[in-house]
Amino acid sequence: MKTSSRLLAALIAALLFTGCGEKKTASGGHDHGATTQAAGHTDHADHGPEGEKRTHFGAQTELYVEFPNLVVGQTATFVAHFTWLADFKPVRQGRLTVVLSGGGAPEERFVADAPDVPGIFKPSVTAQSGGERVLALILETPAGSIVHELGAVTIFADAKAAQAEHDHGHDDEGIAFTKEQQWKIDFATAEAVIGRARISVVATATIKAQPDGEALLTAPAAGVLHPASAFPRVGQTVKKGQVLATLAPRLGGETDLATLEAATGKAKIALEQARRERERMEALFKDEAVPEKRLLEARVGERIAEAEAKAAQARLGQLGGTGGIAIRAPIDGTLADVAVAPGAFVAEGALLFHVANTERLWLEARVPESEIGRLGKPSGAAFSVDGFAQPFVIEAGKNGRLIAVGGVVDANTRTVPAIFEFANPEGNLRLGMTAKAHLYAGAGQEAVLIPASAVQDENGTQAVYVQTGGESFERRIVRTGARDGTRIAILDGIEPGQRVVSQGAYLIRLSTAKAAAGGHAH
């Protein structure tokens, strides 16, 4: 076990120091626009020399670009890192165009037809017009065209002017964590936003069907099960009243299906004979060949035969009229379970089919009695289920509603049930699943919200790593407030619009510790 731990630590350390060398970056927050940083020294082939570094977040991609100070007539290599915001992995294909415009000069375009390595494009730019210009990078991908507007950039008249500008720069240190490192791990950032944070109570929960949304069909008698047409299968959609199968019961004594069919046939024949006898007596009575008593007896005999025929037919009809008892779906829904096979003999009361309507489900959360006073009447809930990356949110009045909060504490578990109904439009959730739920108490208050996963507990201190540039980060001590599902309120330390590391923060922390141990201060 110790050997495995040492091996894991070694692998993480190797990952942390794979990629670019240390860079000096400007500290402080940044917004959705571009941020400019004076470049420090780098010794990695995929990163540019001294000059500018800019980070820009678009709707689909993050751009981090490095380029030297631009001089008229001199070729400069841009090193542009593109990351998909959907999964924070590198853009692997596309065509990049660098555009210089404005400043009263003709527009200039420079193209890189493909990335040199996944995520990194290196277009060569030779500006022909000096002065203040507007810089934009256009990425054309199979998914469409993506434009990053980076704002103003200065094209210097000569190298001396460019060097003078660089000498006036001031480098601030930050925590370096390169794009190559970010792309290799489960890494993500998220923007801090203003939102409403509600106090929540944690509870274990179970996914259940509504009371009228679930049916267990059992055998009404012992017998053999036969398909009505095609035998039902799990996942099949059924309608209320649909015949799923027929059950040929094993009858008591010497009575069986054949005996009932024979009795029904005999009763029909007897009825036909009684009818003919009554018609014959009516004709004879008309001719005054028989007394009225004989006619009355014939009519009574016909009625008796008719009653016996109806009784025989009813006994046969109890078997479905087609050789079995019809097993019908009592509700619209989906077959959640088929417990038998066609032709199988089943005992009375045995489970045959489980039909469930999962379009709307119940979340039954068990709230500890110690939390009931703080919870009050819950205003909503969020819950997570193993196997699903994103949590499910129930907003009362939108996609769900509160059914009830129990009035009795369970003597064994010391919990009280709180039940929410919610929509399950895609049908992904299954009955019986267990979940970890957060039940919201009250309307909450406005605060800066970030993903709860961004907050790191560092020996009792709560810290967040803020992205100050494409490859630079800053550790912030924060004060947290209410946790609202997967988000947490930040009372101090983070401003709206700043981006925090929501996945991979631990490795950035480890990177800082390793660098400090090696004599590098950040």
C-alpha cells in the first residue's frame, strides 16, 4: 500500500513539472475580455519569447496567446493556445487567422492552417503598418467560426522602441501551471457570479414512483402464463388496459378448461332444444292439440336452459374467454421488470410484471430530526446520484413541487421524510436509486457564488485558486457562507467575474508546494 502511494506521488510530481518552465505573470483578477501580461523567461519550445501574453474567454473556447513586441517589417511568431470550455481539453483541429485592423491602415491577415500540436497554433505575423491597431484571432473549426477580440496592440516602428517599452514593464510573480499540464488532468475553471445562496440541509434520499404511478401485477391464481401476442419485455411502453399476457389457471377438483368448454357447449345445445320445444308447443296449442299447461312447461324449460347457458358462459369467461385470465396493464407506463417467462407455471400471488410511469417521480429525503427546525418549509432541493456527472435541481413551481414534510419522527432512524415531486423528462433516473440531497431552507440572500469544489481546505484554512492568466494562478484565502447545492457563497476574497479553479485545484496547490521545496518562490 505504501509503495502504491509513493508511486502515485511520483507520477503526480512528474506531471506537475511536465510542460513549460516557470513564467512571471501579473497577479490580480481578470474578466471575460483579454488580459495582458508582461512575459518572463521561458525555456519551452511551445511558448513565445519576451513580449505580451493575453487570455480571453469566448462562448466556446479559452484563448491564451503569447507573442513578442511587434515591430514593423519584422516577423513575429504567435503561440496561441486554444482550449474547449466544454471539457477544458485542447482544440485539435482548425484554421487560425490573426487579424490586424484599424489605425487608418489596411487590414492585415496571417494564417496558420492547422495546429502544430494539439491545442497550439503558431502563425507567423509580419506587420506592415505601425501605430495602434486592433488585434483579433479567428478560429475556424468544424463546429463553426470562433472570434476572439483582443483589443488594441501597438506596432512599434523599430526594435529600439519595442525594447524601451519592454524595459518599462514590471513583472509580478504568480503560480505557474501550463496549458500542457492543464490539458493532461481533470481541470476546469468557472466564473464567480452574483446569485442567491440558500441555506441547505443534507439528507439521504430515495427515488420513488408516485403512488398512482407504479403497479405490481401478480398472478390471480396458480397456472400457466401465455403471451397475448409478443411476450412483454423490460423497457417496453404499455398503455392502460393493454393485455400483457393470459393466465391459464389450474382449477380445483376435476374441473379444468376442457370441462368448462364442454359444459358451455352442452348448455348451448340444451338451450337450442328448449327453444325448439317451446316453438313446437306454441304451434300445437294454437291448433288446440295440447293443453295450455304443456306450453307453459315448455316456456319454463327454455328459461331454465337459457340461465344455465349464461352461467356456463360466465364460468368460461372468468378465464378470459380465450383460454386464460387476461393480465392487463392498469396504468400507462414502462415495464420496469418482467419476472416470468412465457409458458412458465406460476403460483398464486407470484409477481408477473412491474409497470412504472417515470415521467414524474418522487424524491423522498430522510431529514435528521436535529435539522427539522432549521429546515422549516423547504423551498427546493438539489440531489446527486452516483453515475451522473451533474446534479439534479428541483425548483418549486418550475420543474417540481413540495408534496409534504412528515409530521412524525421515525423511531428507528430518527428522521422525518420530506417528499418532492419532480419531472424526469429524459427518463434517466430509475426507481429505487439512492441520492445525496440538499434541501433548501428559505429564499436565501444575494452573494458571490462559485462551485463548492473550488474551495480547498488547507489545514483549516479555506483557499481558492484564482486564474489570473492562461497559465498563472493566485491563491486566495476566502470566507465562505451558505452552500446552495453544488455552489457556495463567498463572503470575502473573490470578486464577481473572476475565474476560479473548480477542478484540479489540488494539483495546483501541490505544484506550489513542490516549487517551494525546490527553491522557487511564487
